[in-house]
Amino acid sequence: MIDIETLGRKPGCCVLSIGACAFSADGVEVLNKTHIGLDIEDQQYNYQCHVDTQTLKWWFKQSNQSALNPDGAVPLKQALHTLSQYISDQGKDIYVWANSPQFDIAILDELYRRAGEKAPWQYYQILDFRTISALNPELHKAKKQRAGYHNALDDAEAQAEVLAEIFSKYDIFTK
């Protein structure tokens, strides 16, 4: 499961942080996780990524603004290498979940393109958490309220937990 925090809503925007967590095939257990803070200035000056004024204003209205200054922020290429290595370490036959791929994955794909790097997934490996979570919107809403609000890693973990509960409820991937 991948989640990002951004300074925009379109591909080409600056990304503040990337959270990712791997979970078992049955969705029951979070196996490992990573949280990557990205250097905003590096993205702007070296890769011409933009900051959306409306998104920035929105961030200033949030009670948790820690995403605006991620600990240990690294240059874009280093962040993408770390994410690619993390995904590679999970094995060959994996799926990449996001809420929604049209946001998170599209923005990350554009960052990989701007950095001249290859994204660590193929189109057929990308799955949409938003679609499956619509099977149980109350559960998703309750988990979202318990997650660290607008923290990419906390959001990814909460989404993985919702997925596990939906898998269990609908007997998906269970023996």
C-alpha cells in the first residue's frame, strides 16, 4: 500500500512524503514499512515540480502540519531509489495498492519520469484501494479517523488494515 502527501493535486506537483507498507497476501498482517520525506526545494529547482497555492493554503489550515516539514527529507532521486528498492525487496509477484492510483501512482509516475528513472511497477500490478473500500465505507471512515491524519505512512497502514478487514469479511484470499 502506498500513500503520499503532496503540495498539489496533479502530476508534476511536489511530494512531501511517501509512506508504504507491505502486507501478507491475505491482507492480515503488515510485514514491513517505510516512510520517506522528500526535499521540496530539490523537486522545484532540479525537476520543475510545482506547488499548488490552494493546496498549500489547505495545509496551513490543518491541525497536523508535520507533513510540511518531513524529518530527514532527501533529494528526489534518493527518495525514488529508496522506494524502488523497498518495492523490489518485497518480491517479484506483488501488487501496488493506492487510494487512488489516479492520484498517488500518477504523481509518482511523473516524478520517476522527471528524474529519468523507471517506476518499480507495471500497469497490471496497480490496484485501487478506493474501489475495494467502497464495499465497506463505514470501516474505511472509522480507520481513517484513527490514522495519523495526513501522515503518509499512517495512512498507508490504516488503508492496509481496512483492506485486511474487507478481505476477511468477504472471504477474499482466505482458505
